[in-house]
Amino acid sequence: MKPLRKVNDMDPLHEHLLNKNRRHFLQKMGLGIGGLALGSLMDPMGLNSGQTASDLLQAGPVHLPHFAPKAKRIIYLFQSGGPSQLDLFDYKPKLNEMRGQDLPESIRKGQRLTGMTSGQANFPLTGSVYNFKQYGESRAWISDLMPYTAKIADELCFVKSMHTEAINHDPAITFFQTGSQQTGRPSFGSWMSYGLGSLNDNLPAFIVMLSRGTGRPNGQPLYSRLWGNGFLSSLHQGVQFRAGKDPVLYLKNPDGVSRKERRQMLDYLAQMNEEQEKLFGDPEVANRIAQYEMAYRMQTSVTDVMNIEDEPDHVFQMYGPEALTPGTFAANCILARRLIEKDVRFVQLYHMGWDQHDNLPTQIAKQAKDVDQASAALIMDLKQRGLLEDTLVVWGGEFGRTNYSQGTLTDTNYGRDHHPRSFTIFMAGGGIKPGFTYGETDEFGYNVVKDPMHVHDLQATILNQFGVDHSKLTYKYQGRRFRLTDVAGNVIHSILS
């Protein structure tokens, strides 16, 4: 038997033909993104070229923004599970007047229900056991569950006419985060990173933090694809920061490896990867080099931003007692503000536990306590530091809850099923109109009757505040030009200041 030939003994012409297929030819004759990425590392501010680092790494089809932006950064406070708008913000006294009566078919109109309640013999209406009042000059209706939010009502823009087609958690959250109910698309933060680049050379453009609610601590889980880059470059994926001594996994050097040795290793690795990129023309090689370099810089920057011991006592008092406990929503809100101060483009906080199918009065009270004080404190903290003007804050979940009880309705207890037809979110800062309520539902809180806002409308409006025309932020993949808002979405100008 003849011995196998070593790779380096391969006929040069044969090796050349293997490496020069059509894909590699086009890549090597293209924009040379590998060289651009490496150049941005050596000249991160683009002093020699007149371009910024985000310009050099920008893979989009056009230069962004398309027009003057109102916002530079965003904090998305995603309330996972579907908060009950009827117990928080959408006051419907008619429901308490008709408590226990069946939901009229003229209101339901045969609309889709989940499998959890579609088999119920009846659908007994129930209003909230919590009281509502109007607050501020805007006279916004807010329940007793959110007293701190009530104090800043005039800073907020409530949207009471959100609606979606998704009725179950996985597709509904995926829809909000990627613009599609199907998995595999880039997340919102990844689109922002791709289109607008980073404002900070030492931290990722897109950072994610999770917290678990006390109302339903073992509720609906989350998954990392919600902050994934999909078919975009891996440079744009979200980076999860965790509570504990290692906020970013595998970031610190192994035992016995000094920072100097790490630098030398990365330099040698970059040389080898650069040779590989020259040979194959694969842009992911350059992306990998850029990620190694970012991780090296993050070894210092992450430690600095995650150390909140230098925060004065009055800040912890503002955000509430839970702010001293790492991993809580309140602690994450302080970290979100610190990241915004470092010019991180997109900060995503997920707070789990809002899925109240039963025992809602008890569970939602705990959930609201988790987030109420900290959410309000974050907005006011940003304002007092002059950051709210160009930082957009969004608060809301993937859908709302039904106006009827899931399961048995008692004098003191009820649950609510998923309701995609109408629910409430609120926004603040970033050029959004403060002290304003947009949209309206019927007296049963079931259908939108005025100024609807679809998920794609919200996404288009957020992008608009960053100077981006949502219809032009596209990426060609498998022969089709994709965008966050798919083939829909309208900017809602009524909520813009």
C-alpha cells in the first residue's frame, strides 16, 4: 500500500485549484473586509483613513445613519412572560362591573385562544383587584402596583395598542427580538451593531443581562439565540454579562498565564489567522481576530464597569434595596446605566417571571416590586446625568393577558392567559414624546379600537430614532434581502417629540 501523501506534499497546481473555487475568488476580489478589520484594530479610530472603526467594520449596504438621529443608545427592559396590562396600566372599570359574566362573543369574535383556555366552558370576565389612579399632568392611568413608575408618568410615553400575531412565548419573544416568529434571524441589537457600529472600542456594541423574577422564579426560560447574530457576522452577536466573579465566561486568563503572555499569544495567533485569511479569503477569519482583540481589551474594561462599589449610597437608595444584590433587576439597571455612560450602543435586560396563568394577584405584586422602583430610578438617573435625551428606554413584554380568568375565578384570585390582540408598553427618552398616551382598547380591554401599533411598527420607530430608515437596513442572504421589519412596519410619528 502506498503511504498517504502529506498535505504539504500536495501538487501545487492541485492545491491552487482547491483554494480558487468561485466563492473564494469572489471573496478575494471583493472589498477585502479582512484587511479592513485588521486595519481597524491597528488604527481603531481611523485617524489615518478619516473613517471610524465602525465605518471600517460596517458590513451594511449603505452608510448610516440615513438622517440625523435623536438617539445614540438604547436600554430595552424586556419583561419576559407577558405582563398583565389590565393590572398595571390599562384601566377597565367595565370588567369589574361585569365580573364573573362571560366574555361576549361580539367582543371575542372567534379569535384564536391558546390550548390552555380554549377548552374552558366559559370565560368569566375579571378586572384587577388593584386600584388605579391618574398621575401627573398627563393623567396617565397606573395601578397601585407601580407607585414609583406613577411618580414619573410625565416622563413616559405609554403605548396601549400594541398587538402581535404570536400567541405563545417562544415565537412571540422571538418576534419582538428578531422581527420574525421563526428562529435564525439576527436579533435587534445585532441589526443595530451591523448598521451603526460601536461607540466604544473596549466593550461590545450589544450587551445582555438576565434576572429572574420573584413572582414566578421557575417560569418561562430564555435562550441565547434571542441575542444571536443569525446570518450576520459574528462580530454583531450580543454578549451576556453574568452576576458573579466572572461576568463574561472564558474572558480572564487561565492560571499561570500573564497578561504579557496573552498579548504575545494573540499577536502570533493574529499572524497565523491573517495568513489563513489571505489563503482562503474568508471574512470570518478576520472577525475572529477582531473578537480576540476585543476580548483582550475587555479583560480590563469589564472589570471596571461591573465594579459598582464606587457608586454612592444615594444611588443604591434610588434603585432600591435589591440593587445591592448582584444579578437582580435593580443591580442590572445600575449596570445598564454604567454601560450607557461607556457608550455601549444596545443594552438588553431580560426580567423573567411575568407568566401569570394562576395566582396572579400574588405573583404580579412580586414581579412589579422587582422592577418598579429600579425602572423609574434608571430613567431619572439617566435624566439627571444628561443621558436620557439621546438614550431610548423601552419597557414591555411579548404580549398581554386576557380579560377573562384562566381556570376558576374566586373573590380574591384569578389567572390570565396570553393575549396578543392588545397590550401596553412604555418608552422614555431618545426623542420620544413624554407625558403621552398612544392608542386605545375597547371597554373590555380586548381589542384595539384606536391607533394600533404592531411589533414591526415599534421596531421601525425605534430605528427611526437612530436615524435609520428601516426599509433600507438590509442584508442579502441566500438570495433574499432581509431586514428587521421583514416586509412591513411603519414609523409612528405621533409618539415622536
